[in-house]
Amino acid sequence: MLDKIVLEKWFIAKGILGIFPANTINDDDISIPNPSEEGAINLLTLRQQSLKTAGAPNMALADFIAPKDSGKQDYIGCFCVTTGFGVDEKAAEFEKQLDDYNSILVKALADRLAEAFAEYLHLKVRKEIWGYASDENLSNQDLISEEYKGIRPAPGYPACPDHLEKPTIWKLLNVEQEIGVTLTESMAMWPASSVSGYYFAHPESKYFGLGKIKEDQVIDYAKRRGISTESATKWLAPNVAD
């Protein structure tokens, strides 16, 4: 089926990215200047609060961006890619033929192709577009093992479980107008075979799990987000300590 997808062009792939000047403010927020409006656009991050071994820091993604008061200009990237246009139609064709297996398979392959697109675009960003690792020369196994510099965490994943960050990415990149990927009320992406997230270039940046956070951070987050504590608790429920 993969050969047919490619040869017969079943799907349409689209992607967009941007690299923006950024600095950390108030420890946990990443501030991006916004010339078209007053002020700045802030990406909100959440900080680990679990008890660590001596010397181990409680991390937030903001730690990988230089603080504003350091005087250093840093940068952050955002992206959205999709291979989902055409998937629903092809799956529906199989369903009409009562072919549930291929209906499921075509969706599964579209999801994997979206992940592959995200991986490929990240490679292009590191070596060419941003170019912070222009001399990178890794084997396929090295790439699978994520031996490269930098990370691309996505809202909803362990380091940044806050799905409410997606609209900010959509605003920064003008995603819906540029490539047609939309967000549902529950912050799911449509088409479903889509991936979005951030690019961090810091050589020590790494993936981590946020774990459980306490009520004080939920209250602080709600104020930063401009939403009620109840709404913040709902969105962050899996990570809020009992």
C-alpha cells in the first residue's frame, strides 16, 4: 500500500515552520517579540515539581532559552506538518467496500508518514534552514536514536502536556490560512495525520516528563494563561497532583 500511496499520490503533504527571536521571562515563559501588535507573544511552559535527587534540577522547556536579562538574543522554532489531506476520502472508499483492514491501514500509514515528515523537516532545520548543526553527519540509526542536537517537543507530550499552546503556534505561523490544518475545540488537529511543535537548538536540550504539578503552579499558570483555575485544572488534569 505504501508504494501505491506514493505512486498514485493518494495524500497531499503540507508543512510550515518559523524561527523566531526569543528569550525567557519570569523563569517559565518564552517571550517572542510581536511587531504587528503591542507587546509580545508568550509561550507558556510548565516546571517539574517532583522531589529530585540532590543536585538534579526541576526542569521546564524555558530553561533551554536564554533569559532576557542575560542580554543574549536567543531563538525558538515552531512547526506544523501534515500528510492527512486525502486520507479520509481514501479510507471512506475502503469502508464502502467493507474493507475495514485497509481503511485502518491507510490511516495508520498516514500517521507514520506525518511523523517521517516531521523528522525530515527537523533534519532540514538543523542542517540548512536554521543551520545550527550544519556539519551534522549521522547514520540512519543515529537519527532513530535521536543523537542529533536539539529537540522538537509537541504540545500534549510529556515535557509540555498543555494542549492550549497549540493556538499560539497557529497564530505565530498562520497555520490554518497557510496550510489548512485546523484545531478542534478539544485542540485535536485536523487532518488527524498532523504533527506540530517547537524546535529547541540548545546543545543540552533534552526530552523529559513533567510529572505531577501542585495547585500553586496550576493557579499561577491560570493567571499567566488568562483563564480560570477550574479551566486550567481541567486541561492539565492528568498532571495535577491529588
